[in-house]
Amino acid sequence: MRKKTQYFILYSIICLIASLLTAGCGKPVLHKETRMLMGTMVSVEIVGNSSEAVALITEKVWAEAARLESVFSRYRPDSEISRINREAGKHPVPVSDEMIKVLSRAEDISRITEGAFDISVGPLMEIWGFFPQRKGRVPSDEEVASSMARVGWQAIELDRPAGTIQFAKMGMEIDLGALAKGYVVDRLVELLRKEGIDSAMVNAGGDIYCLGDNPGGRNWRIGIEHPRDEGEILTVLELKNRAVATSGDYRNYFIKSRLRYSHIIDPRTGRPARSKVVEVSVMAPDCMTADALATSMFVIGASNGINLLKEIEDVDGVIVTKEEDDIKLHFSDESIEPRRRRDRGEK
Ligand code: AMP
Ligand code: MG
């Protein structure tokens, strides 16, 4: 009799646990959606408990992405960045808190890269034919010199207590193309967290944040593509609660007289960066930092770039160089190299 009672209690407990699991949780679903935003493909993958709930959250994500586009897009005359570019040469312009956040991070990165990162490259992007249309052209030396007179990150005067921005030189234009996408990814991930999501991946044209585990319960694995051989994967990075941003000279470029001109400009020369770097992926706790640093590495070059990545806490990266046909990978830390490469003792 006592044994029967014990069995009954055990059976009841098992039933209770099973019903709680099925009623409250259900089987996790992976919901993936992709949209064209900010001139790039943005994809959101969410692991959640019900497709309806996850679909609702995804709608909120798209609404937030559209709002951010209306702040940071240089293609929209009514955006905050367009207003700054029109007016900050004439008088101090009030800016939003989030614009201050992005401008402050840009200033930090300019400082630590000694000016290799410089959001005031706007006028140079125009003469090299990367903005507003993509119709690459090689400007004359005079054009480069006259645009250079309107470039310089130290001439961006950010008054944080007053919440305003002013340009110290007339005709300056800022371009947030190197870090705004990363900022957008961070905001979307913050929204997902607030909605109770603890497993997701947000990817805005190669700027990625991996939240929690992948659907298989492991770290997310991000393939770094070959810069010249589309579809081939050079290496794989593993991430959890971390961002990775990739910049490449194969995304936005033109070729003239067999020379490749990419959209990352060396602010010291006023010309597209000429280091041997062809691709960079930087991992950081937030995507805006990863994005800005990845762009910077093109200007800094591989060996100084690796040294800088080693110096910055909680940041790592892989820089890909190309000399003739020789593609080389430079890792800032061997712990991020895929195990097979390390076991083979490859450099
Ligand atoms: P990304 O694709 O993140 O590497 O950013 C490239 C974009 O950053 C370009 O299209 C420009 O809008 C902008 N940019 C180009 N050169 C620089 C630079 N030296 N510092 C900061 N932003 C830059
Ligand atoms: Mg970038």
C-alpha cells in the first residue's frame, strides 16, 4: 500500500513537470526575417517559445530599425545627420542623446587610432564618387587638396553639457557609415533583451551581435568569407553575447587602371586606404565599437592594427592581408583561431 502511494506521488510529480513544460514553454522556434534597411540587408534570427510572440517582437525590431534609419541616414534630407551637415558649419546644432552617444564613440576611436578613424571624411567620399551615388571616379590632386581642407575630426566640436555640435571649418560633412550600422545592431539587441529574448542573432550587412546560445545550445559560429572567392569561408569565429563586425575592400569599390579603390579613405592622404589589408573582422562587447575598429584597421594596416587590438581590453580580431596572390590571416589572439589551424601549427 505504501509503495502504491509512493508511485502515485512520483507519477503526479512527473505529470505536473511535464504539463508545466508543455503549457508554459512549448518547443523553441527559430524565427528568421530579412529586410533591406539603411541600404543593406538586415536579418534577425530569434529563438523563442511561440511563433506568434516572436513575430510580434520582430515587428517591433523593424519599427525601431526604421526609426534609427530616420536618424542616421545621409540619404534622407530630413534625418538628424543631414540636418547637422547642413547647419553645423554655421551655428551650434542641438542633437539627440543617441547622436551624442555615437559621436562620442567616434571621437574616442579617432583618438585611439590617432586620426585613422575620422567621420569627417564626408567631402572625400563625395569626390571619390562613393556618395551620394556609387559611381567611383579618381579626383584630381586639386580636388583632394580642397576637400582635405574641410576634413579633421578635431574640428568637430561636441558640447556634451549643451547637447550641441558645431563644425570649426565651413563645408565640413560627417559620415557615420563606419559605425552607425553597429550602433543600430546594438539598439535592436537591447530591444530583444527587454522583450525577454535571450537567444538571437542580428546581422546588418556583416555587423553582427550574437545573443546567448545558437538554437543548438552552443556558441554562434560566424563564417568569415574569402575576400576574393565568394562563397568560400576563410575561418570561423565563435561568439556568445558578443559582437563581430567585418569590413572588406570587396564590398564597395571600383577599379581604374587595374588599381582597386575602396570606400575606406585614409584621412591623412585623402585617398582610399592603401594598406595590404583586404578584410577585417573585429569582435567586441558591443557592435558599434567592433564596426568602428574594423574600418580603422584598413587605414592603420595589419601589424599596427594587431598591436592596437591586443592593447584594447575585451577586443579581438582577425586581419586578412593580400600580397600578390598570397592571402594571410593575422589573429590578435590565438584563442580565437579555429582549433584545426592551431593543431596544424599554421600561422
Ligand atoms: P565600413 O563598411 O563599416 O568599413 O565603413 C565604411 C564607411 O565608413 C565608408 O563607406 C564611409 O562612409 C566611412 N569611412 C570611410 N573612411 C573612413 C575613415 N577613415 N574613418 C571613418 N569612416 C570612414
Ligand atoms: Mg565599420
